[in-house]
Amino acid sequence: MADKATRQMPTRQPVPAESGRHPLMGLRDEVDRLFGSFFPAAFGRSLFDLDPWRPGAFRVMSDMTPQVDVKELADHYEIAAELPGVEAKDVKVTVDQGMLDIRGEKHTETDTDKGEVHLSERSFGSFARAFRLPQDADADAIGAEFVNGVLTVTVPKHETAPKTVKDIEIKAH
């Protein structure tokens, strides 16, 4: 009987995981290097910078959705929305059937020197956020203030909160 020849496959040493780094980033970096020659970087950025595990990934997709903080205080709710580069006149806050709606538009800036744009990461256009108001919200007394690119919407609570539990009578036949 013939001797079986075995071939040992080279093993690769595991790359130590960096703190705070997604476990698949090493694989992604290798793929990026492989395809990097096909898609050369411009101004230090490659097409692969839109990586779901890298900070700021898909930022362009989320830029038109304002980031908000929602707080509940003893007598009211506060919704603070970051709207950098937006003017108060371009924002509209409405309430309809228990929904608070924040809409607006960020306009492009006019470039006086008409120079060629090499890289643009800022986004412009319409945005919107909607929130279902809680039952104890007083929709008739909502107020809003716009200071330094932050819209703060104050939603007062009813003085007497509506009863949330209601006993239902069961009829027997």
C-alpha cells in the first residue's frame, strides 16, 4: 500500500483584537487592501470608508435626520433637536392627532468665488422627525425655542393626568 502524503497547511497567527474594534474589522481591512488598487482614494478617502463598523459610517444617510434628546421632567417633556446650519425660519413644528412633527430644510450656501468643490461631506435638503405624544401631554400648550442651532420643544403635562387604568364591566348572560 502506498504511503499517504500529508501536506500541512500554513497557519496564520491570530491578530489581537484592538480595544473597541469590531471583530470583523481585520477581515474588512484585508478586503479593502485587496480592492484598494481598483478604486484609488481621492483626497485621502476611499470608497470603502463607508464601513458599518467604522465611526461615522453611513453618516450621509443619517445626516438629514436630526439627532434628538427626549427628557421627562416633573411637569413637562423636552425634545432637543440638533439642527446645525439651519435657520429658525426654515423649521416648522406641528401637532396633529397626537403626533409632534418637526420638519425643515437646510439650504446650500452660495459660494462667492465659484471654486471647484473637491470634497463635500455636508448635507443639505429636507428633514423630518415625528414623535407620538404621551397621554399626559398637553398638546394645546406646546412651545418651541431655537437657540444656537438647537430646537427645544417643551411639551407640558396635563395638571391632572388622565386615568390610565379603566375597569371594564364584564356582562354575563
